[in-house]
Amino acid sequence: MQPEAAPSEGTPWAHGPGRPKDIPETAVILNQRIITRESLDSSVPTALKLKKRIKRFALDNELDHLPIGDIVSVALDEWLTARGF
């Protein structure tokens, strides 16, 4: 398999063979009462001001708790699935 190039380099990323059959849909997992979790540490670009925007979203929607882990899970799962992984 060839190494993945950054999107700005113009070379398309490798497309995987498809979503693995043994991975359930995200909604099925997130709707379970007890979910086994693992940590995913990531840095994000400061320019996107994600922390500030998340706080604003929570305040505007009168939320005491925003499930960041669930939001990240949905976003990454959709991104990987779209690329065949």
C-alpha cells in the first residue's frame, strides 16, 4: 500500500476495501447503556476555534453536558467509512 499524501499535495488517499463487516453502526453502539471506551488523543488546529465553538453550542442549546467523545466517534466513523475503512 502506498503512503497517504496530504490533501493539499493533490495525490488522492488510498481507498480501503470497505467498512469491515465486524464493525457495528455508530448509532447502535452509542445507543447502548454501557459502552466500553478507549482514549483517542488528538490535537486540532487552533484557527478552527473548536473549543470556543463547542462551548457556544452547548450554551446556546442549554446543555449541561456535551458528549464530545460521541461527536468525535460519529465524525471519524463517517470519515473512515467514506474512504472504505
